[in-house]
Amino acid sequence: MNAASVFTSYVETLKENPIELKDDRLDSLRTNPLAYDLSSELYTGNLPWEQTEEFVPLMFDLWDELKDKMLPRFQTRKSRCEEKDMLQGIVGMVAVFYWIKEERFLTLDWEEIKQQTFPVAPINWTERLDFILLKPTQYHCFIQLDELYTELKKQYGKYEVLKKLKQTR
């Protein structure tokens, strides 16, 4: 399997599951990181691509939860984690790219996603996520995804500060 098919297969699985938007936003994202993007119901609350300052930190919290869940597997000398957890982290990251761009994440085409320009994204994110998608359960891929999230958090923080500075001028 190539990176595109792994990504598309996981997103298709997310689309097939019933989507329930809960009062607890983190819980909704925990169940499906694309819950708001894929939901066809009319949602009158805040949407991630309209309220990035509320939703992006939630996705970072979700990654921290996933990381805490996967880390013990590697600490017990198991060389693999659950593929679903890693793919959830990857899809969550790509959703954040779109949300920061103030767009809904609608495409499933990995090649199309890689061609997009995002205002905030780690260096070489496409190559790095391609690498991770090929063997998502391995420790070095877990470490790489964690580093991508660390870089994304820093860049997002800088982006939000600069955005606020521009608004005050």
C-alpha cells in the first residue's frame, strides 16, 4: 500500500461511521477528528474553520492524549502501536492545516492535499507524512509525527500572535 491509499482508506472509514456532534467538542473530535468537517447536519455552534483559536488547541490536546496512549506500548519494548491512533493523529493534523486556512477539510485525495499551500505547516510536512503513512505503527514514525505536532504548535502560536498584531494596527 502507498501513502495515499492508507490515508484515503482511513478517511473513508471515518466517513462511514455515524457522526455525532456532542456538547464536549474534544469528545466529538476524539470520536472522529473530522466530525465537524464531515457532518451533514446543520450545526449552529462554532465551526473549527471559523473559530480556529478554540478548535486548534483541542486538536493539539487530542494528539497529546493519543501520544500518552501510544507511548507505553513502545516503553514495554513493543515495536508497534495501533495504526488507528497514528492515522487519527495524521488526519487531525491535516484538518488543522485546513482550519487555520479557514477552510473546511473536504477532499480525500492525498495528492491534492499535498499540493495545497497552508499558512501554517511544518517544513517538509508532505514528505514526512508520506514516510509515516507507509509504516504508521513503527516507533520512528511515532516520533516523527510527534515532532511534526511540536513544530506545528510553535508555528501556530507565532501565526496567532502575528494575526492579532495585524488586527490591532
